[in-house]
Amino acid sequence: MSVPLLRKIVVAVDGSEPSLKAVNFASQLAKQTSSKLQILNVILLPAYTSPPTLENLRAELSKKSAQILEKSEALAKTVKVETDTKVVETTQSVVETIVEHSDRRKQTLSS
């Protein structure tokens, strides 16, 4: 049985210490497998809120997301791996959003 080569590794971050450790681990794995690393941050927005409140919240969370991704990308760059970052907004489950994003990436790569 052959193991398929990794081409892209997706790591989700929320800015916590464990998620930054995951970036470090994923970066090392990406380097060892010559893979590209995508760093993903999911913004959870409330499903039912007024448009002005939603826009204010989106702006605040987007700013925080950019800081998280910048810090995560800097960690990954220390091991010299190719990275890209992605922000996904959802009003549903963060976990399901990460899985769906990864599934879409997998389908895109296998096409």
C-alpha cells in the first residue's frame, strides 16, 4: 500500500497556545514533506443580530484574525515553508467549517 504524498497541509488557529503549537508541528511536517501550509482562521459570527452590530463585530473579529494569522505565519516562516492564510466566516459550527474547508481543498487538489 502506498501513502499519498501531501501537497497541502491545513492547520486551523484561534490564537491559543495549543493552536500555535499546532502551527509549529504542521510547519515541521510541511517542511519534511515539501508541502505548502495553509493557516486557517474561522470567524464565528452570531446568526441573529442587527446589521450594524454584525458589521462592527465583523470588523473587530477581522482585525483580531489578521493578528492571529500574522503571528502564525511568522512561526511557520521560521522553518522556511511556503504558507498562505485564509479567513472563513461562519454562523454555524467552527469545527464543521474547518472540516468543510479541508474537504473542499482536498477536492480541488485531486481534480
